[in-house]
Amino acid sequence: MERNGEKGFWLYDLRVETVVGDRHAVCRHVEGEVFRVIGENLVFDGPAKVPMYALVGILPHLPARQRETDPDDWMSTDAEIACADPHCGGRFRIVREGRRWFSHAETTGLPEARSTPYWKDEQ
């Protein structure tokens, strides 16, 4: 995809919120705690914490949720992912927020196609 003559791609920013339903949470799930996914970064709001074992269960979903999907794909419609522990009632609600453009040259590992990494321009 191109924008202003530059090759690249769009990624959604994500808001990931802890949800506890009617089942007991075994892992540390605190209702309403939030972190965001912005580009490749997990950004935690305030004192939010996420148990690493529960995080392992949602990590593969995050890059897929960041990308454009067909409106009828379950990745577009099903917002909650259960904790990886089958005995835990905690879930994560993943909501797409704004989109950001990423240039291929700023994000590639290919030496011949590389420019200044995007994160160095953010400093």
C-alpha cells in the first residue's frame, strides 16, 4: 500500500481491558484495568498489571487485531478473549481505536530497504 508515494501499512491502535464475568478469576484480573497496543508497543495506563501467563494467551491475537480484516471475520466481530488458564474467569476485551501509518522503510529489517526506525523519530 502506498501513501504519498511511500510504501507502508496501517495498524489499528488497540485498547485491551480486563473483564471478569460470573466465573472466579484465578489469575490476577482486575476489572477495568487497561493497556494499549500502539504499533509494536504495549503501553500500560497507570498502575495496570497483567499476569504474564494470561498475556501469553492473548499475545498472538494482538498483531492480527491490529490489521484490517474482513467485516465478517471473527477477528472483526468477537471482542473478548479468555484467559489462557481454563479454570480462570478472566477475559480481555480488545477494542480497535485509531489507525496509524507505518512506513515500510522505517520498520523493515532488510538493510537495503531501511531508513531511520520510526521509534527514533518519536524521541
